[in-house]
Amino acid sequence: MHIFITGGTGGIGKALTDLYLDAGHHVGICGGTRHAFEQLFPECPERLRFFDLDVTDRAATRAHIAEFCSGKLDLLIAAAGINDGAPVAGRSLDFDRAEKIFQINLIGVLHSIEAALENMLPHQQGRIAVLSSAAALSGFPQTPAYCASKTALVTLCESLALRYHDQGVSVTCLLPGYIDTPLARATHPNLDKMPFLVSSESAALTIQRAIEKRKLRVIFPWQVRWISRLLQLMPRSLFKILCKWSEK
Ligand SMILES: NC(=O)c1ccc[n+]([C@@H]2O[C@H](COP(=O)([O-])OP(=O)(O)OC[C@H]3O[C@@H](n4cnc5c(N)ncnc54)[C@H](OP(=O)(O)O)[C@@H]3O)[C@@H](O)[C@H]2O)c1
């Protein structure tokens, strides 16, 4: 298979890259610098290619993905993403950062999906997987743009899954809780204390299984699925108190 993973140098992306390389597939990745890539994959196998690609560049995303797969892509995993950084109580909302979050987390994913479809629809087959987040399910006060960008991805995936189902392309939306990665470590200095923390290797296995089964939406780990439901059903007043408490 030819698999392109945006953010393939990040925590979850790297674990997915290792998984698919071990299974014998051809993997193309982007994210970070070539130097960082070479440090991350010192014994880069022939089946792995790095692309110096910023997914907010629409033309470059289409060109690089087409070049990687020579016109036939089997799987796209859109994992490139950023968040607001470490929450600081009382800090005013950084609208520049918020705009960047939407550019990468939403528009960047849209560009990647466009590129993937161009190399899947002519063959009437392919799989697309998108990294949203459990943060998509509740609007947390510290991370408005991140939550909103991830919520948009859930609806985008639902629509695309319906739209392309009859043309052989499946769409899977992943909504993880806390995964142990550089992004999560940078955001949560006390990550080890975060509930139901999952390793990036374990997350990669869950994602791989979800893609294989062509699931539409997977919230994991299971504890986070139930907590998210609870938060959604909770009275707003109680949710507010919980948010205030978690800021401390
Ligand atoms: N870790 C968690 O707890 C968690 C939970 C829920 C959802 N997620 C989502 O899962 C995905 C992966 O997260 P992660 O924790 O593995 O993050 P990470 O370790 O920070 O990796 C993010 C990857 O995306 C790349 N990237 C960022 N902006 C890019 C751009 N404009 N073009 C191309 N690549 C870009 C990064 O490369 P650079 O070095 O260039 O930045 C990096 O390779 C994200 O979408 C995140 O929101 C993570």
C-alpha cells in the first residue's frame, strides 16, 4: 500500500509510520525539518520518504502527495496539528495563534483530503483517516480554537464519509483523549497525572484497527468515550464549575 501521513514526524504520526513500515508498506510523511526527520529515522528504509511540506500550502500538498503515490493513494492519515500551548489562567486569547490553529488543523486537513481524493477516486478505492480529538466534544475555555477546529473535523468526516461511500472511499475520524506525545507534553507539564494517558504506540494500534474496519468515528480510550458523554449531558452550571476547578 501507499500511505501518506501528515505530521508523520510527530508523536502519533511517528508511531503510525513505524507501524505501517513494519507491515511492509510504502510511507510518505511530512512535518518538521529534514534534519529532524533524519534524527528520528536514522536508518531510513527505502520505503519511507520525507516531504518538506507545510499542509497549509494547497498546491504543494497536492503536488507532493501526487508525486509520492504516482497517482494511486491507498491511505491518507491527516495527523498534522497544533494546539494553544500550555494553558495559563487569566491569559488573554491569542487570536494570531487561533488563526494558525484553524489554518493547520482545519484548512491543512482539507488540503490533504483534496490531494488524497484526487489519487483515490479515479481508482474507486481508498481510506482517509483524520485526527480530531476528544476535545471536539466539549468547548473548553482554555482552548477555544483547538476545540472548534477539531469539532469541524468531526462534521467534515461525517459528510465526506456519506458523500464518498459509494465511490469506494472510507473516512474515519479519530477522537483520542490524552496521548503521550511532544504536543501533549508541551501543553500539559503534568501529563503523567492526566487521566487515562495512552502511549503513542498503543494509540497507533487503535487507529490502525479503526481504519481497517472502516469505522466512521472512534473515541478512545473507552473511558474518555464515557467521560465525554457525561460532560455533554452535564448541566452547564456544573460543567462551568468543573472547568474552573481544572484550571487550578
Ligand atoms: N497528543 C494528544 O494528546 C492528542 C490528543 C487528541 C488529538 N491529538 C491530535 O493528534 C494529532 C497528532 O498529535 P501529536 O500529539 O502527535 O502532535 P505532535 O507530536 O506535535 O505532532 C504534530 C505533527 O504535525 C506536524 N505539523 C504541524 N504543523 C504542520 C504543518 N503546517 N504542515 C505539516 N506538518 C505540520 C508537526 O511537525 P512540526 O515539527 O513541523 O510542528 C508534527 O510532525 C494532532 O492533530 C493532534 O491535535 C493529539
